[in-house]
Amino acid sequence: MTAINCAAEKGRQLYHAVWETVQRKFWYRARLADWQSWEHRYDELIDGEEAACRFAAEMLASLNDPYTRLIVSPATADAATNNTTRQDAPAKETAPSGAIQKEVVAILTKDNIGYLRILNFDHPRITEMVGQAAEKLADCSGLIVDLRYNHGGLLYVAADCAEYFVREGVVTTYEQYTPDGVLKRRIELSHNPHVCTWTDEKPDGTTTSEQYKRGFPFLSGKPIAVLISDITASSAEMFILAVVINGYVGRCALVGKTSLGKSIVQDEDEICSGVKLRVTCGRYLAPTGEFLGNGDATTPDGIEPDTIIAEDRGPEALEAGVEAVRRMIASIAEDEK
């Protein structure tokens, strides 16, 4: 086989791997009605991996889902189109210049109000970092949790982090497409502070459950103000819903701007060296069963704050959050008299 034929064959394999992965995993099944027509559409035109990436990007664009996309390293395809390297749907705002970039920040103020900022849920070590922060702030009188520029990340990391705030209740229900149908997984925290239960309902209706050791709910019951922005999205929203819905009445407040509203979940596969495919494979539901949205203008169902900060440059929402926490602390003290 000549070098040209070899390059073409590798390109066709790459393109078909993208096609097959979407066929197997993609959540919006109705959008795959014409998917068969794409399988061999460009076989004669693909002369290498670069062309395969271009055509695969065109194929993926037909799904009308900006979160299903190729991630191509520059070394693999310098001439690839913007469609193969674009980021998730553009955020409505950007983090202010000079914002702290440390992923987890925990501070206890002189008046015993805790401040916890979580920048993302992108990797498993975030769980450990949030656990250490929760233990550090365990004796605070009230708490600010800052998620204003948290785009989300790994769903299970966000669910694990919620354990430090929730004593008991459903964290989320995750629905994922499988070749046999939709698998539903409910993540629930027991009144026993050491147990987290995953209950899977398989497509055939049978259920199985597994129990895991959970993080201790150091911060459960604390007056808490959660700061959000229209960048706050995905698993960060799932975390907020778990904390607020399972929180104590009168001890939770949301401050800032309406969040993005993205309840869909992506999985990432390495198609070949330098080329990854991120594909929407499922969705999560709030503890009460609501679907928050697709993360686009067609489903503007983000989390609405109790206190809206229209022009939040940083200090504005923080100051409003502190005031909200102080009011809750005062109300608790008055009720205990």
C-alpha cells in the first residue's frame, strides 16, 4: 500500500470512528434519523486525517448540538476548520481580569463567615480539595459558596462535592443512552452520614443498588449563600440544585445572575492520537425531577437567584451574599431565643 493510500485509509477509519461513536452514544436519538447517510458520504474525498476531521466536523454540525464536537490538536490538523476546535457554546460574560485562578479557595473571616470558591469540577482531586475546605470551615456561622465562573466539569466530582453540604436526600438522577436503551442512575445520600447509594434502573426495568462511603456533611445546615453568574453551568448547576433543594428552609440564598441552564452531559473518547470526540450522551435531573435545559437559547431554564445583581464586577454579589448570610444568622438567633 502506498503512503497516499495508507493516509487515506487512516483518515477513513478516523471519520468512521466518529460516526460510530455518535451512533452508539448520542443522547438526542431523533436527530440521528438521517445519520446513516453520513457513514460513507466522503469515502472518496478523504485523503488523510486532516480531511477526515473537516468532514467529520461537517457531519457533527448536522446534529445541531454545539457540545458534540471534535477536539483536534494543532499538530494533528493545522488546517482544520474552527468547527473542529471550537469551545463549548460561548458564555455570556468572562471572568474579570485578575480573578483568582486557584481551583478551590477557602477563607474564614474574622466574624466567622466562611468563603469557599470552587472554580470547576474538572478533575477528581477537586473532591479532596473541597473536602479539606469543608473541614476547615466546619465551625463557621455561615457560608458563601462562590460558583460564579464555574462552567461545570465531571458530574460525579460535583456529586461527590455535594456530600459535604447535604445530610440526606437525592443529589441527582442521571440518564444515559446505551445500546439497550436509557439507563437511569439515582444518586442519593442516606440519613446515615457515611453512605451514598447509587440505584440503577436498566432499560428493561430491573434495578440494582450499590453503596459507597460518602464525605462527611461538615457544612449541612449552615446558612449559605451561593453566588452564581450566567457562566455557571452544567455540573455546577447540579451541585447548586442538590445543595439548595436538600438544604434547610430559610438557610439558603442564591445571589447573582441566572445561570446558563445546561443539564446535558458529555463523554469524551480518544478517536486517535491528537483527536478526541466529545459527545452528548445523557442528561441529569434536579433532585425534584426537573430538567434544567440544553445549554442554549431554546431552553433558557437556568437557576434564578433570589437576589439579582445585574452589574456584578466581583464585589457586588459577594457583598450581597455576605448580607444574606448575616440576615439568616440573625434570624436563626432570634428563633432560638
